Amino acid sequence: MIRARFAIAILVGVAAGAALAQQTQYRWIDEQGRVRYTDTPPPPGAKGVQQIRPAGDGAAETGQPPFELARVAKDFPVTLYSSPNCKEPCAMARDALNKRGVPFQEVQVWDPKTNEELKSLTGSNEVPVVKVGRTVQKGFEQGALDGLLDSAGYPKAGVLPPRTQAAPTAPEGYVSPEQRDASKPVAEPEKPEAPPAPAGPYAPKAPAQAEKPAPSLYAPKPPAKEEKPAPALYAPKPPAQ
């Protein structure tokens, strides 16, 4: 009877140890901006809370327990830069990280601050961009992303259970290009210009201007001015006084 109880106690201890090993871990950011990894839920004021689910049997076989994943995520954090209007390319990068079970932070590039952050990182504002530690991958290419994660020490694909991190909602104050175009006033249609006059020998000519008549040869001459008579050489002199 004592041996049976002892065996039961051993089984209970093993089960408890297995339960602790399979316990969910939490990644969060404290008030000072430091990343924390704990096996208990973070305090109410924590930011960026993520659950790191434990790996299954495959993780135990390959020696990748949850605490090892937490260590890699701390040393080589993964950040996905996207934008609210980036659809297929950003969705492909997000799905690839989720399928591999890699915890990541997503930053939406949409305002001057985030645009400047991305430009200082890559020299442009094109998304998606995946940053693993200090290494940056512009665009999305599955093989290149797997290589970055492998070199950082993340578990191989298929080891960790897939994650379901969804795309973040559009930030407050963001205006999509469609909404921006709809808010613009509709310009009035321009009036069509008059077609140019046809050129050629049969084109209508402009009306001729009235010509002034030439002076006639027989037009009456103006009357001649009356000429004063020239003084006579022998005109009588006035009487002397």
C-alpha cells in the first residue's frame, strides 16, 4: 500500500513538471520600455503583450523548449514593418512568421514619425520590411526570411505551433487613399474649345474690308485764293504835309 502511494506521488510529480514545462509564457513591455518574458500574466499596465505558447513534441525532440525561444526572441527580436494600405506582400510576410511560430512585433508605417523611422533603417519607405535583431530584409522572400531566422537561432519550420497574430487595425487618424480621393472636390468639366477653322483653298475667307475710293482726276479743285496786286512802280506819292 505504501509502495502504491509512493508510485502515485511520483506520477503526480511528473505530471506537474510536465504541466509547468507546457505552461504558456508571456512577452510584454514594462513602463520603462524593457521587454519582459514571464510565465505568469503581465500586470495591467503592460504593453505589447504576446503569448508564447510552448512547443509540442517536436520541440522536445529537437531541444527547443519555450525558454530557449524566449531567449532567442529577447536577443534577436523580430519586427515587421507594414502599412495599412499594404495588402498582399505584407500579408505574406505576416503569414510566414505566424506559420513558423515566431513571435514578432508589427509596426505600421503611415505618419511622419514612422516614415522617418523606416527611412533611417532602410533608406526608403517601401514595405514590407522584416528586421531580425539588427539585420534587415527589404521586401518579402521566403528563403531569405528563413535564412535570417535560422541564423538568429529560431526553431526550424514545423517545430513550433503556428501563431494567429492578425493584422493590426488602422491607426486612429489614418486616411486611406480611397477616402482621400473621395474627399477632394469634383472639378467642373472644362468647356471644349472651338475647333480651328479649316485650312485650304476652299476654306471660308474673312470678309474683305471696304476700300477707300481713289481720288478722281475730274474732282473739283478748291477755289484759288485771291492774290493781292503788287504795288506799282509809278504809284503817286502821298502829298507832303
